[in-house]
Amino acid sequence: MDTTRADLDREVDVVLGAMRLVATGGARRTVVAGLCAAPEVLAIAAASPDAVGLVLEPLPRRHLPGIDIVVRRRSNGPAELGG
């Protein structure tokens, strides 16, 4: 499936929403599942001011296309990719 700009924008919005949920204490962690534009989404989300204090951890899907992203709190500092 080709990813359009609208698809990318939608996925970024969902991940940023998940980041705000965790950053504000609404959840300790959350998973956004089934992203198609994961590398681009991760790059945009990690550069966001909302990313401070969070970890964005990609979870490859074995039998399905796309990727899932875990968003969780970190003790302090800038966002990081991975665990």
C-alpha cells in the first residue's frame, strides 16, 4: 500500500495524541497499532516538543504489514527511540 501525505498526517496525529495522553498522566503507557509510515512517523514524533520525557518504541509486526509503537514515560530528558 502506498502511503499518502494524508495517511502520514493521520498517523502522526494519532501518535502525538498518544504521546500527550502519556505525558499528561492519562496513561503510563499506550500502544498505537498498525502504522504504515512508521519510520517517518517516528522521526516526526521524536522531534516534537511533546516527546520530552517519553520513549517511542517500535514493535515490528511479524505476520502483518506495518508497525506498532509503544509510548511510555521515561524518567527525564529528551525522547528516545527504542528501549
